[in-house]
Amino acid sequence: MKKLGHWLTIILITILFISNIGTLGVQAADNNTPTNDEYLQKVKNKGTLVMGTSPDFPPYEFIAHGKSKIVGMDIAIAQKIAQDMGVKLVVKSMDFDSLLVALQTGKIDMVMAGMSKTAKRAKSVDFSDIYFHGGMDLVINKADKNKLTSYKALTGQAVGAQTGTIQYNWVKKDVKKAQLKGMDKITDLILALQTHKVAAVVLDQASAEAYANNTKGLIAIDAGFNVKVPGTAIAFPKGAQSLVNAANTSIADIKSKDLINKKYLPEAGKYMVSGSFKAQKGKQAQKKSKVNNSMWAYKDFFAAGLGYTIFISAISVVFGFLLGVILSLMRLSQNKFAQVVATSYIEFVRGTPLMVQLLFVYFGLGLIVNIPSLVSGIIAVSLNSAAYVAEVIRSGINSIPIGQTEASRSLGMSRSMTMKYIILPQAMKNIWPALGNEFVSLIKESSIVSVIGVKDLIYQSKIVQSDTYRGVMPLVVTMVLYFIITFGISRLMKHFEGKMAHE
């Protein structure tokens, strides 16, 4: 028995030894992960590296003052990575909480948005090496600096944080009885702070200081969270090790030359409003700065947004109306299959939010075919409008007395001729006010396309907010422009309604 025990011990030790060798081999393989995936080669073949970001996070990424160009530390790093790969950098803007979805559905090649490298996110994406470490701050009103000294003082108060961020999760977990206000854009959070909708906004240290230094009445203080702040890294699709390795090579070069502190951050600071203002001297320079911060200085931004909004609305009105006519006729037809299809479509579309429909078209269908954001917005708005237009037209057709149909049929007119020449013309007169209301609503609802990066009025107003650090005035200008469009459409519809009444 002793000999048997002796041999069993030897066998067990041998097994453990072999197991350890295998483990070391696996670890070695992990540290030198083979790059047999085709991600890097695909990027090189198309000649572009597409970066997704949310440009409201200075100094990481933000809109250059007075320009429609995204700049910042992350952009400089991304340009370095693209240059090392031998390709051109393309930057796509969208809401922060949509970035990982866009990455997983192939809309973008990587995410750089001051994103922290966390274990939870690493389950869905692959991260590069950490390229920047920052702290965690609270942005508060100066008047509250004596009573709000850390996150512990926020117990039971309204606290703002960007949705999808680690700051949001920390507030939810650590601030007792906090009334957490999550928003997609930091500019909206800062506006909420200025208007006292929240007591504080939790941000990355660098971004908190940027907003505090450029926004009157605000200061940034250490949040005091008792947790280790994760470093900032680049997110890539799961399994894209070739891209990760290429990025890590560039990051190592950046770190060895200390480019972030010596070059990238100073360059980003030049685009900040405060940086350019402080560099100016004299009353004339200050006057010039104030002019540059006026809404008139951003007329090109609003004009571009207005053009996108009108274009999307016009196309969506046409396609929505045509599809609505078809759906209404299908629902009124005697074909049971057509009735079921039309009814199901109308009820489903009216029963789901336009936001969800838009994200499904852009991200969901993106798994099958890559649809550009502008086209996705037009498709989603058109399909949504069609369901409501169909019901308006159906109600107009049903309002025509059945006797007119019987009379036309007795005169030998076919069903289609009766509908075309007798029923529809009269129905259009009856439903014209309702159609006008639907078209006006469509113009306003088209604003939702900004969440996928379409540069409409809402998108441009957020750029101006971020660039000027003025929360209210860009919204006022946007409201006025929307009112001008909708009022003009209403008057035009009223004009044609009057002409119809006299025919």
C-alpha cells in the first residue's frame, strides 16, 4: 500500500507539472495572441480606419471652436494609429451609448471616446493597452462649493451622469438615495446643472476641468470615490486581435515619446474656447471673442442642419404618403392576406417608438447590409409616417357615403376607376387638414435622426452648445428655425385647403 501511495504521489506530481507547463503555454499564447484574423487586412484593403466617437468630451474629442471639425487628444491618437497602418482616418459621430452597438454591428472599426477599460465591457469587445489615466471629478455650481465637497454630500440629491459610462454606474452604486439623471450628451448635463435640475455632474477629470474652465459659474472638484479609476483604452470588435496589436504598437510609441503630454493635449487646448480667449489681449480681442461666440457666428452650422432637416422631411413625406396610400388600400381590400399584412404593419409601427425603429434600421439591418446613417434616418421616418398616413387616408375613404360607390358602379365604372376618380379625390378634401398635421409632426419627429449622427438641426445645435458652452441660446435658435419651417408648411397646406374648398 505504501508503494502504491508512493507511485500515486509521483503520478499526481507529474500531472500537475504537465498541467503547469500547459498553463504557461496558454499564458504565453495569450501574451502573443496569433493574428490570423482578417480585420487589419480589411481595414488596409478599404484604405480607411473608421473611428466612432461622441464629440462632447473635451479634451478627448470635441468640435473645434467655430469649425465643423472634431478635434482632441483621442483624434490625434487615432490619426497616429491610422497613419502607422497606412490608411486614412474617418471619424463618425454618435451618442456615447450607441458606440459599442455600432462597433458590434460593423458600422465602425474602433471606438475612442474617453472610454474606460472595464471587465464588463471586455466581455463584448477587445481593448487595446491603456493609453491615458485620469481621475474622477464633480462639476458643481460655485455657490455650492462649501456644501458639496465629495460624492458623499450628494446623498438624496439629483446627480447627472452620461448614460453608458462608468460614472453613471458609480453614482447608481455609491451615492445613497441619489436621484440619478442620465443623459446622452454632456452638454445637456451641463445645461441641467446650470439650470439647477441637478446638483452635480460626475465626469472624467480632464473633461470636468475643461467644462468648468469654460463655463461661467461652474467649478470642478475631486469626486472622492473610493474606487480605482480604470484607464482609458480603445475598443475593437471581439476577435480583432490584429487591430489591437497594431494599435498597441502605436500606443507604445506614443508613450515612449510622451506625445500625449508634450503634443496632443497642448494641441487640443488650443481649440478650447478659454485657451483661445486667454491668448488674446486687449478689449478689441475680447470683443472679437464675444462676436465669435454669438449665434450669428454659427449661421453656417444652423444652415447645414436646416438643409438636412428639410431634405429628410421632404423625402420622408413623399415615400411615407405613397406607402400610406398602398397600406390603406390593402387594409380596405377584400383580400384577406393583404388586410392582415397592412393591419399588422400599421399596428406594429404605431405600437413601437420611433427611436427603436430608427436604431433597428441602422444597427439591426446593418448586420445584413451596411446602410448609411442618412439613408437609415429617411427609411425609419418614412416607414413610421406611412402607418399614420394610412389610417388618415382610410378614415377619409370611409367618410365617403357608400351610395357614391354604388352609383359609380351602376354607371359601369370598375372598382379601381371608382376609387381613383370618385372616392379618393373627395377623401383627400376631407383628410387634407389631418395630412397637414401629420406632415408638420413628421418634420419635428425627424429630429430623432441626430442620435445616429445625421447632421440635422438638433445635431448642429448640440455642436454649437459644445463649442460655445452656452446651453440655452442654441436651443432658442433651433426652436425658432423649426417654428419657421412648420409654420410655413401649415400656411401652405391652408392655402391648398382653401383652393380645394372652392373647387
